[in-house]
Amino acid sequence: MTIKAVCFDLDDTLLWDERSVREAFEATCQFASLQTELDALQLEEKVRGAARALYASYETYAFTQNIGINPFEALWAHFTGGEHKEFRMLEEIAPKYRVAAWTNGLLALGIDDEKLGAACAERFMQERRNRPYVYEDTFEVLDKLREQYPLLLLTNGSPSLQQEKLAGVPGIADYFEHIVISGDHPEGKPSQSLFKHALSLLGVKPEETIMVGDKLTTDIIGAIRSGMHNAWINHHGVSVNGDITPEYTISSLSELFDIIHHINQKQTTV
């Protein structure tokens, strides 16, 4: 069957989230280094490590893993939305977590200063919100695709944070007939129930849909298990070792048109 709909992941597929986070860390660590003479790169390494360790210590960790919320998102998310009780727990935990992550990172380099840790936590939130990057071909590809296909956004994460990311890029949400955020559901990607829900919204069969995403362990394996066509977007030439084999691998979103044409041509010749 020919392609009748296209599903997209959000972070590091359409939005360049990794760059946003990296630059927010760089700016915040530079801010701290001016006051302490610490090496900014070393501080970033220590804060990232402290954030991961703290994040994994909370009772909400299993939930965040299931829904797909990473420790660096929790460094700037408010968690004000979402119906799961764990979001109310995260809403309470997050302010303390942010300060502790930065304070512990500073402490690992010999600086015992919770006030500076709190200032860095606040600075990181601001810096991250000031950096809503998209890939250079995101809008061009979405413009062309929506002329032919209904588009659906299927993203893991906190509803309030994912909506804030979308709001930070004016107009991008308008391309999608449906926006599915894992935090509004019992499970995140790669759960087949989430993919089936997306397909039901579109009213198409799995083989009539292609899923485009950057994570093999969520986007691609979920699409494979659900019977959907899939394209792994590898923007930065990452080498991957593992047993998940995407149907297609692309380095830019603009390659999607040839892939969809190829799928459609195969179906018409069968």
C-alpha cells in the first residue's frame, strides 16, 4: 500500500534539542567560571554527572524512563501539566533537583556554594528557553509534505514541556493534524499502544504510514513492531552498534521525499 500519512518525532528530529541543551550548558558554565575561575568544560561534565545521579535517585525515575523525560529536560521543566500523579511529584522535586545538580557539580570541583548553584540553576533555565533551534530544512520539508499527507507528531515527554517547546517555534504546531505526547498516556515510545493510538487518529493502516525519528530504541523499534515504515534520521553521522535495523537511514529530512516515492513505487509494481 502507498504512503497515506507521515509521523514525526520532535526532539532532535524536527527541533535541534541537543544543540539547545549544549549551548545552555556552555553559557551557564561560562557564567559560573567568571565568578570562580573554574574550567567551564569540567564544570559541565560534573554537573551533567550530578544531574544524572540525582535524577536516578528519585522515586519518579521509573516513570520518567517510561514516559521518556531525560535528566536535562528536568533541569528546566516546570511539570505543571499532565494528569499522572508523578507529574505533581516532579513539579515539587524539580526546583530542588535543579539547585542540587548545579551545587553538587560545583562541589565536585571544590566550590561549596549553594547560592551560586541556585543562580546557575536559574541561569540554565533561561539560557535553554532562549534557544529554540530547528534544523535548517524542517519547515521546507513540512511545507511540502502537508500538501500531500496528513502529519502527526508523536513525541515522548512531559505535556507541559513539549507544548512549551512547540510554542517556542511559532507555527510549527500548525503543521500537524494531531499531536500525541507520551505524558498524556500510560506509556511512552516504543510502546505499541502509543503507536496504535496514533494510527487510529490518522485512520490509516500501519503499512500506509512512515515514522521519522532520531532514536532507534524508541521511534524506530516502535514503528517496526507496529508494522509501520520507518526512517531513522541520523543528522550528525552517529555510528551505531546494535540489533535495531531501520528500514531507511537518512541524514537530512529532505531525503524523505525520495524514500516515500520509493515506497510508493514498490507498491505499485507489486
